[in-house]
Amino acid sequence: MYEIGRLCVKLAGRDARKKCVVVDIVDDLHVLVDGETRRRKCNLKHLEPLDTVLKIKKGASHDEVKAVLEKEGIKVLETKPKEQKTKPKKVKAVKEKPLKEAKPAKKTDEKPAEKKSVKKSAKKTETKTKVKADKPKETKEKADSKKAAKKE
């Protein structure tokens, strides 16, 4: 039923309702079509064959198909793909980090376990002193005045 030169109408896709010609048979389910549609492989389920069979060679070029279809009265648009332009490569933005000052050399005399214990004990004393510093200290005069107020 589908042979080279068979005029068909596409049923599905963006080329639907446009006429095409079978240029080559790919396998049992697919054919290569060209014409008003884009030149590409097409599923046989997406084609409706017409009664007309045109005389073209297997694997005919787009220009040959165009000439044969114009003789039949079918207007064919230019369907050649655009030339691909090379895309410029994206340049990754590099974040500039400020240079850090050189750290002084570490002391190797102390063991790491000793350092941890020293730090913990230092933190405990700091919190205790902070708590004491936060409370206002009462002067002797204020304490005497409070005692006198209680006696009365």
C-alpha cells in the first residue's frame, strides 16, 4: 500500500492536514516523507494514503520532490533547516575573596585534649563572673537603710 512516490496526507502533529510524498521506506511501521511537511521519518498510523503515486526515485532530494509536486499543482514551501550558529560559551563569574592574614603558628607543646579542658574551664569562669558583674552591688549605706526600715 505504501510505496515510494505515494502521495499522502498527514493526520497528526504540527504538519497535520498537509500533503507529503513517501521518499523511502524505513521499516514496517515507518517511512521517510517530504513535501509540504518537514522531511522526516513518519509513523504509518499518522498518514492517510491518497490514490496518486508520483514518479520519484528512492531517497529523492527535496528539490526533486518539490519539482514533482509543483507539476501536480501542490505548492511546496521551503522546509530546509536553518544553519546552526555557534553559541558563545558562558563565562563563569568568579567571586574574589579578600586575602586573609597569615595566622600565627600553632603551639605543638600542648596536647589537643588538654586544650579542650582548658577552654571549658575558662568558659565556666567567664559565665560566673558575668552573672556576678550583672548584679548591682549594694553599698553599706543602702544595707543599713534597709535594716532600719525593717525594724520600724
